[in-house]
Amino acid sequence: MSERASAPTRELDTEEICHLLALEPNATCGYVRLTYTSATSIAAGGLPTPFAEGRPLGSALYFMVTPTAPVRLHRIRNDQLYHYYLGDPLEVFLLRGDGRAERVVLGPDLRNGQRVQLLIPGDTFHTARLLGDRCFLGASTEWPGVVPADVEIGELDRFVKSYPAVAAELAAIANSVAPVVPALAAVPAPP
């Protein structure tokens, strides 16, 4: 068997994944590349507030999370669907508006309750961290499509007080972020 034929089965490292998929550092979710924005738009006035100024019909992106590049605490206005592709599992914390926190693990171990898709309702603050030491590669699809105005970064202090059951996890995720994350305005819309 040639080396070329066996290449897809060998382990990919994070640098190779970033190179192959053209992923770039992102202010909210590790490394990202926007892969799709619908050419069809919903006209201004075609949706209720907060989407009244119009939006693309949908959008999609790849995202990769590493031990030092987690999903930072944020929300988007839009519904989004996370998809697991490969790598270590991702522990996602959904902070519900009623004060409940929900923990969901995205990953390949279906027998032990991991999921390969996760719906995150619009306006749900969430954060996530890697359960492993390599990376999580997944995707997010959103509808309507995301524009930068749809993204809001969460204030950690507020959430630590409001969600004491997961306060330690929220602080640990925030503290694991490497210091070389670009400004939000300079990156594509996150998951």
C-alpha cells in the first residue's frame, strides 16, 4: 500500500487540520472558517425583531476547539446546530434563561450518551471545552444566517453568580483561553 493511500487513516494534528481546512483563530470558538452563506436573503421586514433588517437564509462554518482555544461564553440570536466530525469530545454548557444549566457532550461515543448533533436555541448563552488533549472538529449551521450584530460575548462574573452549579466550570473554561485571540470585529460570525 502506498503512503498516499494510507494518509487519510493516520491521525491529523491540529496544525494540519487548520492548514487543510483553512481555519483561522476566532474570538469565540477556537479556530473557524465560514463555509457557506446562503445567496438567498430574507428581505428587511421579512422576519420579526431582532432579524427585521434582513439576513441570509442560512450559514455554516467549521470550528475546531483545542485545550487552549475553547468556545468562549457567548450567544447568538440565531438557532444553531453543532455537528461533531472528529477528534475528542466537546463538553458544552447551555445556560438557559430560566437559571438552569445543561451539560451536553458532543462526540463519537453514542453508547455512553454522547451526541453527534446539538441544537442550541437562539439567544442561549453557551461555552464549551475539550474533553481530551488534542482537538474537537465540528461544524455549526445557523438559520437565519449569522451576521456580526447577532453575536454577544457573555460577562463571566454575571454568569458565575447566576449559575453557581457550573461556576467552577465556567471559570476554568474562561481561564484556559490562550492570550492570542483576535478581536471579535476581525473574525467571521461564530457558532
